[in-house]
Amino acid sequence: MSTDIEPRAARTSSVPSARTRPPVGWVLITLVGVAIVVRAADPADLPWLRNLMIVFGSLLVEAMPFILLGATVSAAIEVLVPATAFARIALLPRALQLPAAAAAGVAFPVCECGSVPVARRLAAKGLSPGAAVTFMLAAPIVNPVVVASTFVAYRGRDTLWLMVLGRLALGFVVAMTVGWVMGRLHAGELLRARAGSGGAHDGVGDEPRWRRFFGHLAGDMVFMTRFLIVGAALAAAIQTFVPRSMVDGLADLPVISLIAMMGLAFVMSLCSESDAFVAASFTAFGPASQLAFLVFGPMADLKLAALYAGSYRQGFVRTVIVVVGATTLVATLWIQVIWG
Amino acid sequence: MRPTDRRFSGIRVAAGLVLCAWAGLFWFLLASDRTSLYLSGRTAWLVPVGAVLATIAGIGRLASARVPHPEPLGARETWVLGGIVLPVVLLIALPPATLDSFAVRQRSASTGIGSSARIVDGPIDLVDVAAAQAVAEAEQALRARAGERVTLDGFVTQDPGEADRFRLTRFVITCCVADATISSVTVVDAPPGSFATDRWVRVTGPIYPLGGNVFVQAESVRQIEQPADPYLTP
């Protein structure tokens, strides 16, 4: 069991009284009521609501399978890989750990939602927090599927190799920079408290491996999904109510254009496997601005911010946004100076 | 510990049911052919993967729900789990819908009007048009085929002030609807005022790329049902 729902419940009285009886009936009535209202009112008559629900739904339908994949890998790591394996890696010098962690992302071809539970598990199992965060941030950019999609999106353009190689290189550099900043933390200082991962509350530590596997899988899923829902709802609302034209006038402004594209990537919360096609559509913006979009977005967006806030301690989201933003800005500024 | 000493844990059963609910959503999308309303053909595989994984996770959680010392399910936890099921209820209850002219207005200022590195060859479609508006090589290829007769399906977004012309639009998505970009052509010589905004039509006529715009001179404009795959994939 690894949700923080379950242990919290375990800390309460072991015999539920009538006063603490779960309001299952009320929850079910509410859900059925929502279904009836939605069906009867037909939000399709309201264009903004229809747009909001479509984008919200598409973000969830796309992200949930990746969360499931990530949670499956995470649960497998928990029950199959001994903690000593990661502890040994953690003894290596950071100068080796961080590049190795970033390079490990090449072998993890899922989008950013899937890498969050895996990185959290790696840190909990003893990998140094810096290396775990480096892996989490690099994997959505350096994996071969994303490299291929960037190639396809820019094929036929003069900036093809600048975008493909630039994104790959910046993905490594920015992820390792954040890992370096986080490097001095201990796992306890990085991870948000989620008791119960070892089954301390109901004896799951003594359970067979398959029971523990499903415990961790379900725990990670339930835990991550609620934050994903919040992030997807925010991203859908902004996509619905904030027109993209707001950034168009900034395309020719040095520095500002970079920040504008990073801001756009943050609120759009696109999957790293598709964002290159959207970046390529902003033809008024130069390659540096498009690179800023492609590097910043997979590491920091609304959807991810909600997942980070649920997984890591207070301040983590701020640190990631500041360090990723500053490093990306500096790097793309040089590219803007050289390539425009 | 004998199996008979175990009792169902409320929190585990609830978590298992939540996962089964999400599995139900993915199976529903598969059974009702609604995947294309949210995902592109390129990422449609995610729905069966999600269905299978969520089903296994849910059943596995339920199968491991009997424990020696069951934990109670608290009120707050019950509402949180209900909140996780809420999107499932919403997506199943909502009638099928696609992005329309409202989304076009929100995204219209996107300067590239969609993008693809596809080179124009074979029958011309709106993905080729999007490519021609973003990639010089594709633009030259489309220009070389100026005057060629095309048949394009899309929905109407009106061009204000011109009774005999409208914009024929289609969204191009790569992974999911959230990344939708716009591809559109201007249809001229259309029957005046016959086609309402958001109506799906099939336009046939010669195509003319002129500057940054692409025009189709309508020989016929026919109303059609919304296609099963309303979004294009580059």
C-alpha cells in the first residue's frame, strides 16, 4: 500500500463508528447526480464548456495509460529490485551519477507523466535524489520516441538538426543542472511523506510479492491520478479561456519571446511526444524560442506541477521551475544570438 | 495467517473499484469508437493499453483486499476517491463532441496554422495544406499543383462579410486534442449563405495556393455527416 490515503485511514480508529462511517452512499448519489445533470443539460450547447471537456478528457485519456505504465514499472522496482542496488549507485561521485541518470532516460520511452512515479520510487529505494530528479526530467526529452517525433515535426526545414540535436543536448544539460542543485538533499528532504510504502500499517511487509506489487501499483495510481486530474483541469481551462494570440505579438522581442514560449509550454501541458508539432506551428517565433518551448514544457507544466506537488516536498515545484527556467533561458538566449 | 483470518479492507476495495472504474472508461471508449474524439490514430493504442493495465491493477487490488487487520475507509478518503471517479462519469455521460469554431477562434492566431513536414504528393488533403503553409518545400510542391481538382472534407468557419465564401477547417492532432492545430482553406464561389458555421461539408474544386493562403474554387459543396475520425493526423 502506498497511497497516503490508506495509511491515513489506518491511523484513525480501527473500528469505524457511526460518525466516521464512510459516506459511500452520498458519493455515489453525487456521481449519479452529476451524470444525470450532464446528460440532461447537454454541455455541448455551451461552446466553452464543450471545448473545456474535450481538452480535459483528451489530456486524461492520453496521460492515464502513461501513469499506469509508470506505476507498473515503479511497483516492479519496489518488489523486485533490492534497495542495496540503488544504494551502491548512490555511492558513486555525482559527476558520474547525473550523466548516467540522464542517459538512462534514453531507455524509458514514455512521456513525462510516466517518469514521475518511477523517479519517486528510485529515490525512495536509495538512488540519490539528484540522480532520480535528473532521470525524471531528462527521460521525457531524450528518449528515442521524442527524438523521432521532433525529427518528423521539423523534417524539411533548415532548422531540423538544430532542433533535434539542440533539444537533446539541452534536455541533458538542464536535467543535470536541476539534479546538481538537488544533489545535496537526502531522500527524506525530497519526497513528500507517504507512509505505508512498506506496509507498516497492516502487515503488507509480510505479504507475498504479488500482493505487495498490486498494493504499490494501486497506491501510486490512486495517488498520482488525483493530482493529474487537477493539473489537466487547469490546463484545459487555460487552453479554453486564454487565446494563443496573446503570445503572437511577442515573437520579435528578444528574451521576451523565449519567456513567452516557456510560459505557453507551461500552461498548454502537452505530451513531450507531440509538442514538437505544436512548436513547429509557431513559425513567427525563431528556433531559439521553439527550443525553449520544447525543453521547458516536458520538465515543467501545469499538469506536472500538480504531480510534483503531490510527490515531492514543498518548494520542489518552485525549485524546478526556477532552475529549469533559468538554465533554459540562458542556453536558448545564446542560440537566439547565434541563430535568431 | 490462514486466509480465513483475513477480512476485506474498505480502503483497498475502494481503491480497486476506482481503478476498475477507469478501466471501464477505457473499455467504453473502445466499445463506443470514441477514441478518435480524444486521441490521434498515432496514439490510439494507448486506450487498449490503459484498459488492460487498469483492469489488471483493479482486479489485482481487489484480489489482495483481504487483510488480517482491515483499515477503515474515512469520509475524506471516500470523497477523494469519488473525485477520482468523477472524470470517468463525466466522459461517459457527455454526448460525443469535437472541437469546433469556438476552438478555432481560440487558436486562430497560431501563426503556423498547423505544421507538418509532409511533402505534398498523392491526393491533396488538409494536412498537405498545413504543410504547405509551414514548410517551403511543401509549399513549392503544392504550388506546382495549382489548379488541380481536390475534394476536401471539413467544417465551416465563416469568413465575415463575404456571402459566397467561407473557410473550410479541420483540426490536425498529433497525440491528443490538446495539441490540435488548425488547417484551413478559403472556399470561394460557394452557394451564398447555404452553410452554417460548424456544419461539415465536402468541397470539390480546383485548388490555388496564393501567398500564405490556399483557395478552393467551389464546383460543388455538399453537406456531410461528421466523419468517424474528425481530426487529421500528420
